[in-house]
Amino acid sequence: MKKVAVVDDELEILGMLERLISREKNVEVRVFSNPLSAIDEAKAGHFDLIFLDIGMSQMTGIEFLKDLRKHNYKTRVVMMTGSPTLDKVLQSHQIGADDFMLKPFKNLKVIMDRVQFFLGNPRKESEITKENTSIQETQNNETTKAEIND
């Protein structure tokens, strides 16, 4: 049985994702409206996939992900936000997010595609290192270009 967590302080999002993802065979869904309630289980590796909201008051999704990645590199994490910025996307990927989704969700099939993909493709530490190196190189190149143009 695969385990999916949804961490979001919006109860409507929690309910909708729980109902949707629960339709998938051999998948157990747990929902958390408070990230502090989910972090210990996540760090212990109790979930195969986490849908994680960025903008929560008790602990941001970025803080949650940073703490998670100190202890657990294998759990797949899909960040969610209703107010995206390039900084949030880059920061999420730098610390190990696997994907990024915008709320409100316009196409529920996209969510299920992600569930099926990530549950069928466990995360390897070598992928994290490769992704983080690539993002860091891109940022360094952009910084160098900006310095040259100044």
C-alpha cells in the first residue's frame, strides 16, 4: 500500500485531494491541516508522496521541505501554491521538491497523473544531487550574466 499525505491549511483543498487520490487503488491518503502534525511522520519516511502547500501560517511549505530533506530524501514532494513566484519555484526545487502545482487546480487529471507517476518512480538520492547541481549552475550563470551586464 502506497501512502500519500496532503498538507494544506485550506480544508476545501484537503477534502478535494483526499477524495480524488483515494480513488487510486492501493493508495492510502492522510490529510493534515497543520504541518506541525505531519512533519514527524514525514521525516520518519511514512509517506511515499506529499502534496505540500507553500503558504501555511504554522510552518511554511518551504520550512517543512527544508526540515524534511535533512532527514528524508526519498519521499516525493509536490509543492502547491495559489501565489507563485519564480523565487518560490526555484527555492522549492533547490531544496528537493519534485514538482510544483498552481492552485486552484483547473484539471484534476493532472493531479492523478502526478500521483501515478511519482508513486511508480521512487526518488533516488543521485537524482536529487543532479537536480540541485543543475539548478545551482543555472543560478550561477544568471548571476554572472547580470554582473557582466552591470
